[in-house]
Amino acid sequence: MIVLSKTERKIIEEAIRDVKDFPKPGIVFKDITTILNDKHAFGVLMNHLYQRYKEYNLDYIVGIDARGFIFGAALAQMLSIGFVPIRKHGKLPYTTISEKYSLEYGVDEVEIHIDAFRGQKDARVLLIDDLIATGGTATAAATLIKQAGAECVEACFVVTLTSLDGYKNLEEKTPVYSLIEVK
């Protein structure tokens, strides 16, 4: 199993910007957009993901709205496989299936096209996003992948906020890989 080297980890960690008090006071937001505009860090990240997943015999990468689209589409292209978006409710133009999940103060919903995997039974899928915190969106996404007839072989995140334990619920559905873990 391929994991980040110390050098790779340092390059990626140093490219992530901390934004204090965003989106509300007391939160330190992990801004990955600074990885995207750093060609070296983005290259290290994408090369690592390619090396890790090239032997997984994947059929599709599924990216979660919206930053998961960036990493997922780029990786899908590198692996010469399809990319499937999971979007917030009402954003996909064709027939969808949806999954609701709890938020701190309410409920949200994500969707996938009913034919996302082109009728391929038991397609092997990697779920990817930039960050996992409480895990609600990612767990709903893994549920949707299964409902659409595919197998989520792993969920991958650039950053995991370990203090929120969101990855633990997701691990009940699929293995979880995180490049960077922070409290």
C-alpha cells in the first residue's frame, strides 16, 4: 500500500493555508486552493494519488461537490477511467437518486445520476474529496454509490480532521485513506 513519504507530506502540508475564524469564529479552515495554485505541490499530490490507485483496477472516480471534482477528474484522466460527480440536491440535470444526511442544525442532501456507472454492475469506484470533517456528506456519497450498483473500494481525502471523528462512520462502509491528518 503506497503512502506519502515524509518529503511529499511536507510539500503538501506546507501548501495548505490555514484561515482563522472561517466560516465562523473559532474555526481554523484548511484551505486547499493553495495546493491547486502551487504547481509543484499539486503535481506531488496528483502523482501520489496516481501511484497509489493505478493498481486498484478502478472503473470510476466519484468526486464530491465541489473540490472533489478537481482531484477526482484529474485522477480519472490520469488513470484513463470515467469520472462521476456527486452534487448537492437539484444540481444534476437527469434522473437522480438522493441521500439525506444530518448537519449540526438541519439536513442536507446529495445526488448522483441513476445511470452514473453506465449500467456496469459492481463497478469498482474510488470516492474522493478534499476534506472529511463530520463525515455526513462522504457517508451519504458512499451510500449513493452502493445504491447506484457500484462498489466503493476506498474513500480518499487530502485532509482528515481527526478531532471530529467523521471518518469513523465512513469506515463502516468503506476503507478510508487520508493524506494529511490534523486535529
